[in-house]
Amino acid sequence: MSLDAAIVANGLTRRFGDLVAVDHLDLTIPSARIYGFLGPNGSGKSTTIRMLCGLLLPSEGRVSVLGYAVPGEAETVRRQIGYMTQRFSLYEDLSVLENLDFIAEIYGLPHREKRARIGEAMREYFLEDIARQRAGTMSGGQRQRLALAAATLHRPRLLLLDEPTSAVDPQSRRDFWDSLFGLVDGGTTILVSTHLMDEAERCHRLAILDRGRLAAEGPPRDLMRGIRASVVEITTGEPLRARRALETLPAIQSITQLGARLHALLDAELAEPDEAVRGRLAEAGLDGAVERVPASLEDVFVAATGKGRREDA
């Protein structure tokens, strides 16, 4: 295992009967970075995370986490990781302080150290003013801060986050990510699954999963620069007619409407995609401004997974 890698997986596979949820996945996740899993529901993100932390046995493959073999040394690994699930999993009838105290007992923190850690977590995640409030009465953003405080109370080397911001407002999400970068600066490795493009773009590296397989991997900016498609935007007064006309182009991978604009992905092999679009609009008797534009991460996702063509089919 590389000294710079927190996780290495080779051929990681998980079957549920005839369903292959994760299909021979190879991963190398660097230490002290935020590594993202991006993919639709059912792409294998949560199943992969559960195998990495030893909660689910792989059907095939080998995994090394923090230098330990999983599942063989899963118990040792669990003591060095924090896990935050998509759904709030702390006790709603306990207060903030009581929840943290209970989690500290589970981790076996000595009494004096426990008090210091809880106080530090309360300050770090702005929980001091609501220390006596029951978790069940808290807002989504407050619950999120409490869950992160609990997951990091024992100062884990690896933090696993399974779609942690799906139910909070944009400002709370931004604050949450500021906290994550603070943890990375302290040496923590973070693996986060998401289906939100703006979150995926914040990661140092990103794996796009599709039907249990690795569809693309790398820094988000590199993925956008290296997309295997051409991106064209069309501004027209009749976007619905234009879309119907363009959908008949064989080179079209995906087309979507953004207000008065159409955003289209075309095969990279097409030499002059903008000219092809202009020609099809002219054949349909439509006027429109056509220009090539840089790819977004959503474009990378659609091109890597073939999602647009599957939906058309």
C-alpha cells in the first residue's frame, strides 16, 4: 500500500443474489484529502462505503484501509474511522450534550479526556447555545453539526460521509464543507458520497460510479477538461421545437433546457459540432445562436455514464 493512500481497493465486488451492486471496483484514495463518490441512486456508493468500513462483506476483491486488511482487521479499522449516515442516527429524545456524552462512552474515552473532547466539539460546531436542547427538536443544519461532532469526537483518521447534506439549506451546506476542509488540514482523510454536483466539485478527487462500476476518476477540473464529448449551447426563441429537431442528430448524447437555452452534448469524434447543430436548425427552419462552451461537472457525469442516451432509449 502506498504511504500516501488511505484506502486501496482491488476488484471490490458485492452481489445481492443476481444483482451486482458493486462490480470489480479499483480505487486508490489519497490521505488527508476529500475524495468524492458521485453517482445516481443505485450506483453502488453506499454499498462501497459499507464494505470499506467493514459493515458489509465483499463478494470478491481485496481492501486495505489505513494499512489494515478489511474485513479481516475490520475491528481495528472501526476504532480509527468516523461514519456519518445520510439519515440522522443519534437519539432524538436526548439532548445535544447527552448524545455526545453517550458517544464518548461508546468510544471508551477516559473521563477527563471525554469532558475536554466534548467541550472542544461543542465550540467547534457551534453547539454550546443548544447544549440542553433535545436532538429531535433541532433544525436540519443543527442536526448535521451534531452528527459531525459525534462522528469526529474520537478524532478519527478516516471520516466516511454518506450523502450528509441532503436535507439542509445552502448556507448550512457551505458551513459544513468549511468544517470538512478544517479536518483535512488536520490530517483527516474524508470519503463523501453525493449526488449534488456543486458538492462533488469541492472534492480533491472524484470517482463517478455507474451501475456499480467506475465510469470516471480524477480531480474535478481535470475531468471537465478531459470530457469525451463536445458541449454546445443554443439560444433560440423556440427551444421546444429546436430540441425536437436536434434530438434526431445521431451524434447527440444528451440535450437539456436551461431557461431559453439548450445545452447539448455531442460525440467528441464529430469534427464541427456547432456547424452540425446550425445545419439541423436551418433544416427545421429555426433561428438560433450556437456556441461551444466549457463542460460542467454535470456534463462529465452524463457523458461518463451515458445517462442521456439511456433515458432516451
